[in-house]
Amino acid sequence: MASREAAKQVLKQVKPILSTDKEEARKRVLNLYKAWYRQIPYIVMDFDIPKNERQCREKLKEEFVKNKDVSDIRVIDMLVIKGQMELKEAVNSWKQKHHIMKYWKETWEPKPTDFLSKFFSGHN
């Protein structure tokens, strides 16, 4: 019983980073998404990446959907802060083309184990 009271006191002492409730955090995420969405045509043009606006918007949606299950407000705020920093770096051209293209890098696949899989993938 005492440990529950102590846990409640600890939870009360944790200060929010930016948002005070889930609705405010949601608004921050949506504002970040809109800012990135508006900036995509300029990113495609400025960095001369081999992707069109539609592909960039799909990737933007994919990156945001990847974190859809995050429920802790402090974690959401940290992700928003990181997203804002990434956007500022892209807008100010502090990033280079390869920094933008890293979002499309291939996912890691496990090494093949059987003979046919190794043969088809080109491994010894």
C-alpha cells in the first residue's frame, strides 16, 4: 500500500516537457506533420533527390505512423522536438542530400541460412 502511494507521488513530481495533456501533445504532432508536409516540395527541389513529392509524402506518413502507438506524453514531446530539429536542419540546408535519402534506406534482412537462399542472394 505504501509503495503505491510512493509511486503516485513520484508520478506527480514528473514535469511535462512541452504538453500538459494528450490533446495538447496530439496538436503538437499534427502541427509538426503539417509543417513537414508543407516543406516537402521545397525539400524535393532544393536537395534534388530522386523522389517525387508523392513518394516523400508517403514516407512522411510512414514515419509518423511508425510511432502511432506511443502513449507517454513525455516521449511524444521528445519525438516532436526531434522532428522539429530535423525539419529546421532541412529548411536551413544544414542537411545534405544523403541525410534526406537515409529515410529510404533499405531495411535490414537476416542472412540466408539454406543453400538456395544463399545462392539466390549471391552469398557464398
